[in-house]
Amino acid sequence: MSFTLAIVGRPNVGKSTLFNRLVGKRLALVDDQPGVTRDLREGAARLADLKFTVIDTAGLEEATDESLQGRMRKLTEKAVDMADICLFMIDARAGVTPTDQVFAEILRKRADHVILAANKGEGAAADAGVIEAYSLGLGEPIRLSAEHGEGLNDLYSQLQPLADAFEERADAANDTPETDVTVDEDEDDLDYVPMPTNAKPLQVAVVGRPNAGKSTLINQILGEERLLTGPEAGITRDAISLRMEWNGTPMRIFDTAGMRKKAKVQEKLEKLSVGDGLRAVKFAEVVVVLLDAAIPFEQQDLRIADLAEREGRAVIVAVNKWDIEDEKQSKLKDLKESFERLLPQLRGAPLITVSAKTGRGLDRLHDAIMRAYDVWNRRVTTAQLNRWLTGMVEAHPPPAPQGKRIKLRYMTQAKTRPPGFVVMCSHPDKVPESYSRYLVNGLRLDFDMPGTPIRLYMRGQNDANPYKGRKKAPPSKLRKHTDGRRK
Ligand code: GDP
Ligand code: GDP
């Protein structure tokens, strides 16, 4: 998907008709994705050779009272902020209405690229309306008939040059990092950890509740170092990333605070920042969950940390505003205790105290990021693993359901980023969660892999190698065991 197009306009002008035409049979609603709310429909669209995401501000029709204007405005603003390009639709038969003018106003202020469409444009009845559309000050209107499929060529010729620009942008940003990387059978380059370079900087997301100090932290890092390329208009619509070199490491930091400011929505800040955080996590290799020492481990912090783990990212918890903490020793003890209790799936992940304001602790944060990245890429040889497995089984044999002992035969690392292991065994579906947890925790300790999400898959002797020839996540029919968490 190269760009996102939002179709906006008052009810009944034909937005859904166009949406359906663009999405066609490929209608793939993805509105349960983070960041996409129920009242906005999203679909995979195609117009000739262009592939893009289309957003429809459906659901407006139900509003009948005077709240309609307000709701329409809000929803439209949301759609505009999510989209790269807005298609503003009016009804050419009805001509320009006062409501259309309200929309035009919003779009002029808020949208970067607006395409104006005068719909229901088939036949002479639309002539006057098409001319009137010029008065909106949004350039030449496309005469469209969504119902009859007319004018789509003109839509194409307006979208096409924009699409090219967005494509270039996406290529340059080189967006989502490679995860779930299959490990080759040969074990020559076991110590190989891809070093961040200027072309492929280490992707870090700083997430956390509003006011945790994310902006301050990023500015502090930037202040210490030279800003390499300036603020980058990010990869997707609202991910804002900053390129920098921090203590010699090329990095791209996703600034969720910046995303929030760009969204310009002042209400529901809490909710919004979670959505932004979710998106940032997708782009990151390492996720720094920044907590406010005064209010640590709020529900929102836990959610985002859990999400980062489930997405298989390396996670670091940084406790900010440490400069104003009086009882540092006892506070640290409390924090560590809460961390272990509330986020057991991240056992051993670093907890770093920092002050974004004074810059204290930032070196330690940098080092923790590098270490976490290293662990995330860690590889263990099959020989080592099997020696280890023998020891683990001797120390604590797996259970024997119905008198038949589960045999763990063989183990190998199938992937990195994060580390994933396959254990061949006799009754894969009978291995209890607790036993998998025992193995995962053992792996962490014995191979020095604290914090990072570890994936462990139990597999029967006859199943094919789930990783063979694939780079993405394994099929869901496999039972996957993590630290007691479901993905
Ligand atoms: P929305 O509320 O903006 O999503 O509008 P709809 O897509 O639901 O369309 C409203 C009405 O306009 C429906 O009855 C459509 O059949 C009709 N309509 C949509 N596009 C056209 C068109 O190009 N020409 C004509 N004549 N009617 C259309
Ligand atoms: P964001 O919403 O997470 O980006 O948070 P900001 O960076 O805007 O910071 C929120 C508030 O916390 C601001 O008033 C900052 O000055 C303050 N703040 C941020 N970091 C620190 C810190 O390390 N120590 C202290 N005392 N205040 C901080």
C-alpha cells in the first residue's frame, strides 16, 4: 500500500458508492486495526495499477439532529489526519451547499493534498453543479459518477503523480524492520548481529503515557548529538521519526509525542497516545517504555509493554524524572518488584532510571538499548542447545499424561529477532504451559537472554519444519508457547 486516501463529504453525496467501487470484491475491512476507529471504514483499494488504502467516513447517516455538524467535523478531521490524500466529494446535482463549504474550510486548513470530486456527474443535470464546485477554491473538480464508473480516469491521473511521490518516500524510509528472521542451518556466522548503519539505522520507539517525558528525552539525546538529517516526515501518515547518531550508533527514533502533536486532537489524549504507541512499536526493533517515576506502571504503560512483547520487540523500561525522586533506594526496590509482578513476560528486561531533563542515565539507556538489540539477535548453536536440553530434562522431567511420558527429543534455534526455538517432542499438544515456561526461563538464564521475547514451539516428529523457506511468523496451527502469554 503506497498511500492512504480518505473520501470525505456530507452524507449522501456518494462516498460509499465510490468506496465500494474502489475496493470492489477485494473488500477487506481492517477496522479492528489499531488506530482505525469503528466509525471509519478502511479497505484495500485498486484503481488501474494503483494500490492504496481507502478510508470512508461511513456511519454519518445515522445522525439526524443538530449534533450532525459536530460529529461530521470530528470524523472528517480524524480521516484527514489519517490520510495522505483527501478526496472531497460533493453532489453535482445538488450543487454546493453550506455544509460543503464547512468541509472545504476544514480541508483547506488541514489536508496536504485535496482532490475535489463533483459526483453524480452523469448527464446534463450535473453541469451547473460542476461549475459551482470551482467556487470552493480547491482547484479543478473531477466530474465523477461513482455509480456508473465515469471519471475514474481523471481520478487516476490526479492520484498517479502523488502515488509516485509517496512510493519514493516509503522506499526511502525503509519502514518496518525485519523481524522473525529465519536462521540458516549452517552455523558459521553465529556471532553475526547486524550492526546499525546509516543506511539501516537502529529503529527505536519511545513510548509512554502523555507527560512521561518522551519529547524531553528525545530532545536531550538530540541536544547531545548532532542532528543528522533533521526531522523526517515519517514513513506513514503520522509516524514521525528522527535520524540521529547517539553515542556513535546510527538510530532512527520514533517520536510518539510528535505524532500526538501532529494529530492535533486535544481530547482523548490518553487513548490517542496508545494508538500512536502501537504504531511506533511496529516500526521499532527496540521499544523504550518511558515511565514517570511518580506514576509508574499505569494500565496504559502495561498495555504497551505487553504489546511490544507480543509483537516480538526488544523492550526496555526507563523510569524518568529520577532527578526529583527523594527516596531513590526504596523507590528502585519498589519499581523492580512491580516490574516483576506486573510484566512477568519481560523477565530480566532492563529497568533504567533516567532524567530526561538533566541527561543523567542516558548513557546507561544507550547501552541498555544496544544490549537488548544484541540479545534480540542472539543465536545459540544446536549442539549447545541439546546439551542444555538434556540437563534441563534430567533436572526436571516433563510430565507423563495418562502414564505416557512426553519425550523431548531435540531442539534447535529456528529464528532470531526475537529468538525462536523449536523443540521436537512426542506429544506437542500435551506439553503444559508451565513446562514451556520452565524452558524459556532456563534459556534466558543459561544463554544470557534477559528481557527479550523468546518464542518456543513444540513440534511433533512428523510435522514439517515450520520455518523452512519462510521468513514470516509460523502458521497458527502450531502451538506456540511464550512466557505464558498468548499471541
Ligand atoms: P454517502 O452517504 O456519501 O456514502 O453516499 P452513498 O454512496 O450512500 O450514495 C447516496 C445515494 O447516491 C445512493 O442512493 C447512491 O445510489 C447515489 N449515488 C451515488 N453515486 C451516484 C452517482 O454517481 N450518480 C447518481 N445518480 N447517484 C449516485
Ligand atoms: P511527553 O508528553 O511524554 O512528550 O512529555 P514531555 O517531554 O512533554 O514532558 C512532560 C513534562 O515533564 C514537562 O514539563 C517536562 O519538563 C517534564 N519532565 C520531562 N522529563 C523530566 C525529568 O527528567 N525530570 C523532571 N523533573 N521533569 C521532567
